[in-house]
Amino acid sequence: MDRTAGTETSLADKAYAAIQRKLLFLEIAPGEAIHDAKLAEEFGMGRTPVREALKRLEVDRLVISYPKRGTFATRVEITDLSYISEVRTLLEPMAAARAARVASPEQRAGLKNLIEQLKSFDIEEATTTEVLECDASIHRAIYSAAGNPHLEDSLIRYNNLATRIWCLVIERLPRVADHVSESVALLQAIIDGDEDKASELAHHHVSDFESSVHSALFSG
């Protein structure tokens, strides 16, 4: 019985990660109905772990369920941009400053390695998904280095919601390369233990994101 429960948990985790990816990169479009049987068949598993994954994704505000109607991907509302950014402009600088203060030597070494990867990342040739994954990996590394699991959990959720908005307009953004490359200075500030600079750069990073997306949404 214990082995079965463990397997279900593992399968639910796999289903959660797979469905989340589809939602973040809009492979499942905003407002689209989600059929657990179809996903279970696609993933080669039963419907139970898929249903468990969908419950977790509902907490993340990525899906929503309606009685007698079913489960749907949440819509990406334009008004959400300012709400999400309002929270992120408070929490992202907090996480960056905390990471600069408490990150372990191993975590700082990991951030340094991430800088080297960024410098060799060919953003002009990268796909939209690769760019978004690159940006997400930067943020998640910072959240982890901050050493506060509650802060990390909250920021991952808000960053996921921001990623969906970015995915809608990324083809219309002229400065995507600048947005990603700005992260090098942010990561270096954290490595150097410069809390004030890390906080300032994180705040600018989020504010610039909102400004760029807002311009893309309402241009023309």
C-alpha cells in the first residue's frame, strides 16, 4: 500500500510539472478546457495523479474548476499585469537582498556558473520557450538562494503568472535580450553580497518587465 501511495505521489508530481509547462507556455491556451482523461492518456498514467496535479494548479491560479462544467486554464487578463507586478516589485527585491546576505558559498558558486551560461546563451537564435525558460531559471536560482521557502513558493507562483503574460507578447518586445542580460549584473551583486544593489536591480528588472509588456499590449 505504501509503495502504491508513493507511486501515485510521484506520478502526480510528474503530471503537475508537465501540465504546468503546457499552461505557462500557452500550449494549453488561456480559457481552454482541460480534459483529465486526455492528459492521462498523453502522459501514460491514470486519471488520479492528473486530477491531483490539477488541484495543485488550481491553488497556483493556473487552472479553475466550475461545478458541472469542468476544468479550464485560467484566462490571462490584462489587469492582472499591474496586480502581479505590484506584488513582485515588493518581493523580488526582498529575495535578491536576502540572497546577497545569506546565500551559501555553494549557492554563490552556482550563481556564478549561471552567469557563465547566460554569457554563452544565444538569445537571438533561441526559441521563445528557451528564452522564457532561461529567465525562469535565473529567478528560481535567486529565490532558492534567498533561503526562505515561503518567500520562494510565493515568488515562483507569481513568476509563473508573469511568464504567461510575457508569453503572449514576447514576439512584440524589442528588448528581450536586454531584459535577460540585465540579470548578469543582478546575479553578480548577489554573489558580491551587495544587498542594496541587488535589491535595486531586482526592482528595476520587474518594473522594466511591466513597462515593456504594457507597451507591447497597447502599442498600435
